[in-house]
Amino acid sequence: MNTTITATQNDDVLLEVKNLRTYFKLPRNKLVKAVDDISFTLHKGKVLGIIGESGSGKSVTSRSILRIVEEPGYIAGGEILFKGVDCLKLSEKAMNALRGKEISLIFQDPTTSFNPYMTMGQHLEEAYRVHKAASKDTIRKRSLDVLKMVGINDGENVLPKYPCEFSAGFRQRIFIAMAMIFNPDLLIADEPTTSLGITIQAEIIEALNDVKRASGTSIIIITHDFGVVSQFSDDIFVMYAGHCVEFSPKRDLLLSPMHPYTVGLIRSVPLLEARKTRRLKSIPGFPPDMTALPDGCPFAERCEYAKDVCFKERPELLDVGNGRFCACHYPLKQYRTSDETVLEV
Amino acid sequence: MFGTIVKRILQGILVLVLVVIITFVVLRLIPGDPARQMASDGSAQAVEEIRAEMGLDKPIYVQLFEYIPKLLTGQLGWSYFQKAPVFDVIVNTAPFTYALLFSAMILGVIMGLIFGIIAAVKAHTWVDRTLSAIAVVFQSMPTYWVATMLILIVSVQWGLLPAVGYKSPKYLILPAFVVSIPIFTAVLRNVRQNVMDGLSQEFSRAARARGISHITILFKYAFRNSLIPFITQIGGQVGVSLGTCVLIESVFSLPGMGMQILNAVLRRDYNLVQGLILILAATFVLINAIIDISYSYLDPRIRKAQGGL
Amino acid sequence: MESKETNTKTLESTNSVARPKKVTFRSIGRFLWENKSFTIGLLIVLFMLSLGIFADYIVPHDAYNGNPREKLLSPFWMKDSNPKYVLGTDYIGRDTFSRICYGLQVSIIIGFGSVAVSLTIALVIGIISGLSHPSLLDSILMRLTDVQMAFPFIVLAIIILSVVEPTIGSVILVLGLCSWAVRSRVIRSSVMIQKESDYVAAGIALGASKFRIAWKYILRNLLPSLVAAIPLDVANAIVLESLLSYMQIGLKPPIISLGSIMGDGRNYMASHWWMTAIPGFVILFFVLGLNLMGDTLQKKMTDVSVKG
Ligand SMILES: Nc1ncnc2c1ncn2[C@@H]1O[C@H](COP(=O)(O)OP(=O)(O)OP(=O)(O)O)[C@@H](O)[C@H]1O
Ligand code: SF4
Ligand SMILES: [Mg+2]
């Protein structure tokens, strides 16, 4: 596609993803285009929210940025410019030097993302062994500092303990601390709250906020809950079936969504049901079969605005002005969400 | 923690007591009278004398009540065919069996570990497929048949290693190799599967995202987390391998407990059978108890749940 | 709308516990194509099964009585072979191929028979102890399985077979009695897991009796994993049976066992190695086929249980 979301002031750009494509080879010659031609830009110190239903390719996007997509997946093309350097062209060694040092990734389920046989202290200090040598004291001091950053003040007690001794929410905070140990320029949080209870979710978001305030790190927050992205992201990127369907500054997107899918997502938020199950259920139908995407708009089956052309031609991501991009044959120019909806979020 | 250990030990003792009782009763139900086999002239009177001497004329439960207290004081009785205390027979034969078991376990476990890890790292490549194919073929070979064929090829045809009997540790090489084959295949498959699972766990992925090297993830994450199923399996293997040892000893005519036990059953040498079965079962029970107890040291989750030691 | 969807979802997942997929020729064909090691195993097993089952129609010679003038003949690929006897003859001139066919027949009967025995014992003990889990009964049954595992199989078999006459029936019983423990443990732990699951809890809430639960839910859900275990257990039993016959503790002539064919060859090993080698290879291939099938089935089972 020719339209890409390009940066306005280039020196300000931290990460620029251009036409990224990540595919999975399945048996019987099937190909899953989990991420198909997506582009977005993240500015220094900003927060980008990526939102989409389960299976839309959010996690694959985040893993592609770190180049840790596993077999049978592979990055089929595109560019990932981090501080102006294309990560896809870096050697594995140079890439590894970025992982955990300049780009950190926070995982969805804190109960499985720690090695059960290592103490929290060992987890925190392990990164030093890989990225830069430091004295035991320095490491300890830094560990306690990052723990404080996420609101854990009794770090001395935390370090010698094993992951199993903490609650899920507490573990996630430690994981965030661990991700911050080298003050990375980019923090990717892949559904950091999805597996947690509602009150804990708020705590984690708060911890991320604290981290951002304290360090100025840019953050990509991945979620399928508008409640999470709307709180502190600057831009929002809506994914559907491996495609970018809408990219826009947060306020504009929430007040006047243009893509029918975004509208569906926003509509589903205030419903108690969606909150309780943390799944977006109000859009009728199911996401398409990723092994056999239709030729036309991938959302057409479920779209109330769909016309003939939607089933035949795939809409391209077009610049619609004011830093907004939308991939729809009939973008909604007039749609306004009621103010309460946004406020309630 | 302490409670768990005590409980485990008591369980083990209970199992051994059951083994003793079952062996005791079954042996005496077997038709065939040791007294008759032993009585030199075969006269009814000689048989009766021997029976009385051995206590075989009393009801089984009476014999049992006489046997158990003796056992508790460490007396295993007298082997009538070996003309020696059962204890001495065991002391003389056990080293061969344990040497065989031990060397086979080490050989099998080390080979299994190495190739299991290689297969896991190279999962779904031709290396992995070849190793899995070798494992399944090895697993399908009857051990006694392999033993026979190896004697034929390695000892008779090539003259490389001695075939039967025991004069030097060289005589253990072939039998140990044969006993190690099932251990090797079982460990290989177990390690491969568990390391593969470990590598695909979220914590391994998270470690990769932190820039931690493949080799560290392989050993400190994936393998470390497959240790418990691996050790559990070794416990099970001890039992199977003890059985294989008994058998392979008789193929190679090694003077171990296996040879003794087969002969002892056929000759109705009750005390010896009883003593040997007890030792074999105790070996199995002891090793498994140690393994069960070691879990709590290996796994912080269990350790913490039990309040530490 | 939402709640409806949620409901159908939960219903579906409850039903799917024991709902087999629709089996068509196409789906079978695809399964065979995608699991080639299973297919190879299946072909080997079918070949061996047909040799054994149709032995009466296949055998070219009398398997029980030989022609002493044609004894100790070599198999077809060697110089002094006789085209009449593909795999040669034994020390009293009986046709090895014919004997192997009957040996296979015995292996098959004993293999499947003893697995039926051990699975039945394992099922009864596993389900009872699993259902009664924290109880004295459970502890007793578990100690019993410990006892079985602590006894070296071979010793147990010799002891029992010296009490009872080794016939096909008694060998089946011995093998069955000697190999139920591991399986009953597996059954017990899966019963314990299922006992905690929603659908059994629902059954209890609806007032179903324990027996009914065991029958209706637990057994039905155990069935696939039991079926998957059969090939591996049969393979094991076949090897053990041949071992007993080889050591002359098992079946006695005139019953032919692969193990005793091998045992007959032992005395002629130095000069006529093939007499021991050939029956061994037959066992190896049969067992290999069963293992290849069993491995695939077990892998499918764990895949399913991981997903569900
Ligand atoms: N290991 C894999 N093998 C095959 N396909 C995969 C694999 N991982 C991901 N996919 C495909 O990529 C698609 C996107 O997956 P991804 O995990 O990125 O979704 P997601 O948006 O993160 O969903 P969720 O909200 O559930 O985390 C999936 O629909 C799946 O088809
Ligand atoms: S392109 Fe058509 S089907 Fe797709 S979202 Fe727009 S209106 Fe709906
Ligand atoms: Mg995801």
C-alpha cells in the first residue's frame, strides 16, 4: 500500500513501523497472515494504544518488533525503524542487545512469565549478566529503585523470594519493574491487565503511569479493552484480522470514530457485560478465519454499513486529515459518540 | 516438611511389609516341597525331619509370626541350597547387581539427556526425526534378544568383549549396555518432550524478550523446569531396570542377585527368595522415597507450601 | 444478545468433552496421510495380525512336526537354502515361517488378552481409589499398586507360574496381574482431576449417584486415553510373553511362542544365528508397529487435553 503513516517531525520519532508483514506457515500449505501490512509511528515519550479483538495480531505485532516471532512464524517484509535504524536488518547479536535494554516487553499473564525456579532477585539481576556488567551493589540498588518505581517499597523482602510467593497483580508489578531495569526507550505492554481482576487492573495501569512519569519511556499498550487505552494513550491504533483499520489521536478516535469496527468497539465498552468478561462481545459475529481471509474488507461480514464493493475490494488505509487514517470504503464522517460514553471510559 | 518425609518413609515400610507377607504366603502355596528336594534319601522320615527343622510343618500364619520378628532384628535366615546365611549370599551377589544397575542407569541417563536435549533444540528437523526413529526402534527391541545377539556378534564373532561370567569389570560392559537401552530411550523421549514444553513456556519467551541467550534459556529455564518430570521418570525406571538386570544377569551368567533369585525360586529356597525379593523391593522403594522427598527441595513451590526446612 | 452468546459458548464447551468428531473416509484418509509414522505402524501391525489370525490358511508346512532330513536349513537369502522353506527350518526340520505364524497367533491372543485383564484391574482400582480419594480405601489401593511396582516383574511371573500350570490362559492372567499398577495410577489421577471438573460437579448437584457418575462421565472421558494406551501395552505384553517362553518359564510345547522359537535356536547360535535372529526381528517389527501407532495416539491425546 502506498499510504503510510509518516512522522511529521522526524527527529521526534522513536519507532516507525512500515508495511510490516508477519506470516505463519501452517500444515497443508496454509498461510496465516497474522500481521499484514501494518504501519504506525510512535513519538518519543508518547503512548500508543493498540486495540483489537482476540486473534487480531496484536501480540504478533509486538513480537515482531522484538524479532522473537517463533516457528512457524516469520517476518515476511516491511521495516521496523527504531531510532532510525531498521531492526530487521540488524544482526541477531545487535538485535539481542536491544532486547530488554532499549525495548522491553511486558507479558499478559504474570503467573507464567516468571521462571518458577528463580528468585525475583535472580530475575532482576539476570539482565545485567547479558547487557552490562555491574557490581552486586549496583544491581541491588537499581533493583530496589525500579521496584520503588512501581510502588514496591519493601524490595529487600521481595528479592530473595520466589515468584510463587506473590499474587498475580504483585508479580505483574515486579515484571514491570524488571522491564524498566535499564530504563528502556520503549516499553511494550502486551495486555498487561487482561489476566487480572478489575481492581488489580487499575493498580497495574497506575504502575505503568508512574513508570512513564518517572522515566519518560515511550509505551505501546496492547489491549482489547478501551478502558485501558483511553486512560493514558496519546494515539490509538485499531487492528482487525492483521490489518490496521484506524489510526488516530485518542480524543478524535473516541469522540468521532470513523471505522465501523471502531464504532462497534466503543459501543461495547460501557456495557457491564463487556466489562465483566473483559471480552468485546457486542459486535455480532466472529472474527474471520485467518487462514482464509476474504478478498474484500475483512470486516464486511459483520459490518452494518457494508455494500457490494466491500466484499470485492479491500479498502486501503487512507489519510483522512488531522493525523487520522482509516481503512474503509465508507468512513463515518458524521458519527459522534455520546459524551457520557467517553467520559465513562 | 518433616511430616512429609516421615509419612513417605512409613509408606515405604508398609509397602515392604506387604511385599514380605505376599512373598511369604505365595511361596508356601507353591506346590513343590523344598524338604523333599533336599532330603538325600527321599525317605518320608528324612523329609519330615527337614520339614520340622525348617518349621514347614506349622501353619503358614505361625511361620509368618515367627519370621517377621526375626526379620526386624535383621536375621534373614539360612539358605539351604547355598548352605550359607541368606545375608551372606546377598552381600556376595548384590554388588554385581548394583554395579550393573548403576552403570546402566548412568549410561542410559547421560545418553538420554544429551540426545533428548539435542532433539528438543532441533525439534521437527531431520535431526529430531532421526533421533526419535532410533529411540522407537531401540524401544521396540526385546532386551534379552539384544543381549543374545550382542553376545553372538561382539563376543563370539568379533571377540571384542567377554560374553558370560564375571572376572573383571570388563564383563559388565555388554550387560550394562543392554540394560541401559530402555533407560536411554525413555529418558530421551521424556527429556525431549519436557524441554520442548519448557522452551515454549511463556517464561522462556519472556526471557528471550529480555535478551537472554538461547543456551541460558535452554538450561536455566527449559531444562530446569523439566527436572521434576525427568526425576520422577528415573524413579520409575529403577523398578523396570531392576527387573531387566535380573533377566540380563541370567543371559550373561553374571553371579548377581538375579541369577540367585531365579535359581532360588526353582529350588524352593524360601528364605533366599524372601531375602532377595525384600532387597530388590527395598531398593526400589528407597530410591523412589528419596526422589519424592527431593521434590520438595527441587521445587520452591512445594518447599514454600510446606513451610520450608 | 451478549448473554445468549455466552450461554451457547459454555454449553458447547460442556458438550464437547465427550463428543467425537464426525468420522468420514476423508477424515480418516487425511489422518493417515498426516501421521505417516502411525500409518507405517498400522501397516506393520495389520500385516502381523493377518499372518497370525489367518495362520491356518497361510502356513505352507506342518508347524508342529518336521522332516528330520530337512533340518537346520538356512533362510532364502543364504546359499544352502531350500526354496520350500522361506525362513529355513529348525533343529528337527520344522518350517520356521509356519512356526512364526502360529507364534504370532499366540502373541496376539496373549498380548490383547493380558491387556484386557490389566486394563480391567487398572480401571476398577483406579476409578475406586480416585473417586474415594482422601480415604483409607484409596491409601490401601495405592499401597497395593506400590507393591506391584516394587516387585520385579520377572520374579513375580516365575513365582506365579510355578504355582499354576503355564497355559495360554494362565500366562494371560500372569501378565495382566503384573502390569496394571502404572496404568491404574494414571487413571486414578485423571479421575481425581475430572471429579473436580464442572460437569461432574453438575452431575453431583443434580443428584447422580457415584456409580452413575463413574459410568456416565468419568469412564466415557477416560475411554480415548485408554484406547490410546492399548497399542503400547500390547507391545509390552508381547515382549514379556516371548521372554517367559524364551526362559522356559512360560508356555510349553506344543504351544508355539515366538520366544520359544528363539529359545530353540539358542543352542545352535554359533552356527545357525538366524534361528535366534529371525523370531527376534519379527517381535521387533510387531512391537515397533504397535509403538509407532501408540506414540501417535498418545500424542494426539495430550494435544487434545492441553487444548481442552
Ligand atoms: N504460533 C502460532 N502458530 C500459528 N499461528 C499463530 C501463532 N501465533 C499466532 N498465530 C496466528 O496469529 C493470529 C494473531 O495472534 P495474536 O496472538 O497476535 O493475537 P492477539 O491479537 O494478541 O490476540 P489475544 O488478544 O488473544 O492475545 C492468530 O489468529 C493466529 O492465527
Ligand atoms: S469497507 Fe465496507 S465492510 Fe469494511 S468496514 Fe467499511 S463499510 Fe464496513
Ligand atoms: Mg495477545
